[in-house]
Amino acid sequence: MAPAKPTPELLKLHPDLEGHLEEVVLIQLTRFRCGSLVVGFTSNHVAADGHATSNFLVAWGNATRGLHMGPPPVHHHKDLFKPRSPPRPEHDHRNREYHWPSPTDDVVGHHGDGAADNIVIHKAHFTKDFIARLRANASVGRGRPFSRFETILAHLWRTMTRARGLNSDETSAIRLSVDGRHRLGKPAEYFGNMVLWAFPLATAGDLLNRPLKHAAQVIHDEVARVDGAYFKSFIDFATSGAAEKEGLLPSAVCKDVLCPDVEVDSWLTFPFYELDFGTGSPSYFMPSYFPTEGMLFIVPSYIGDGSVDAFVPVFQHNLQAFKECCYSVE
């Protein structure tokens, strides 16, 4: 029986990620005696973001059944992301999408110092009713309720802050991706990576002492700030050559521990369960074993009733505290 949550055993079911990989996509098929099939899929995020990857998987399934694969993908070409004339980088991309080199940049720290041995991945299941109560609580006095994603992430942010035992004046940030397709007026069929980062920021004291609505509003406002003008500013900066000239490095780097910060990958809107190789939809779809403390994966539950699963890597000594407040609606 396949595990219900990511465990080290899952590493046997997809291509090995250790070492320098030049392949854009790696796929491993594992057939079990019971007849079930596990598809282990690994892709380079530089080549495709989650939106493009999910569209590819669904099209792949359609192709194996001789069906129409959907609208043809739109690929990058020189006129798709033209900088403005003259270029006008209006935001601080040097300290958001890039960072200045430091002595630790050459140190391989991802799962290399034993930190992963103290990390457990907890699967939190949020029912449709629980999510509705959370949204109602967070949206009191607000004309338009917060989205399901904003509400769940705000709740997890506060829960992790409490479980970690952060000091009230300690600052916690979330790193979450923002899709630029509709913000730039580009087609949904664009195949590539068109995401930038948003960084909601708050003190532990504000997160825990103020209502859920505060955390949700911080997330909402920061995502709204990464609008079409922000994407255009980034295009102007990225094509200027300044990053190469100044030796800046991409800020999206892997770490063992993100505390006091959080990173989230939301798959709530991706049509992974539409993948069908001729035997029906997947029994379930989940991330592999990725023991990075603070990296959250939020996915629709395989039950298909509107409930949501969150895969949350936490330190073993913080797990009980996380469980005790995870299902509390304040």
C-alpha cells in the first residue's frame, strides 16, 4: 500500500535528484504486483512552473488515449517579454528576486548537515466545512471574503508561528509564487516559468495576538502588490544585464531550515486529477519527500469533496504543538 504522506520510501519512486542534473524532465514508472502504477515526475522549474507542468501532464494523458491535447502551448520568443523603451525598473529586484553573494553560497547545505533527521512531514487534512468556518472567521466585516488559499495559508502561518515558539518581536516572512500570465495579459497556454515571488511579512506578535483576518490581509496585500507593473519592472531589470554585471545570484535557493520563515507551493488550482492514461484519474497526487522545515505544499484532497491537504515539514519537537492548534478556529 502506498504511503498516505511523503516518507523517505517515496525517493525510490522517482528519479534520483542528487548530483548535477542537465535533463529538463525525468520520469520513472513503477509497476506493482497488485497492478497499480506510480508515475514519478521530476522537472526543472526553470523550464516550467506548476501551471505549465500541470497542463503538460494532462495533455500527455490525452495523447496516450488518442485525444485532442488541447490548445497548442505558447513558447517563449523574443517579442513576448520585451523590455519597455526606455527600461524603467521601479522596484528593488536586487533584494527580492536576487541577492548579493555571501561566503555560504558555495556551501552545499540542502539536506547535508543532518537537519533532515529531526524533521517530520505532517499531513494536515482540512475538511470543506472547516475551511468554510475559517473563511467566515477571517472575512468578518469584509465585503469580499478572502480566498480559500489566502485563508488556509494565513491559518498555517499562524499555526507554525505558535508551534515554533517564536518571540513576539521576531519577524516571519512567507515566500509564495505569483503567476504573471493574466497580470501581463499573456495566454494561459504559455509554457514556461512565469512566476515571481511575493513576500508577506509580519512579526510573531502580530500574527498571534491579532485575529486571523490580519494575517490573511497581509498575504492578500502583498500578492496584490506583485501586479502587472511589477512584472514589467522585473523584465526591464532582468534584461538590463545588471544582475550579471553585479554578480547577483537568484534568491530561490534550497535550505534545510526556513524557520522563522515559510515557503508555500499551492497546487489548489492545478488540474492534476484530470491526468488519465486510460485507467481513470490518479488515486492521489502528492509531493515527494522533501524534508525542508517550513516548506508547505497545499493540494486538493484526493477525496474530491473540496477538502484540502497540507503537507507541513516541522521539527519533531514542534510536531505536538502544531497538532494541538492546527484544527482550532479562533
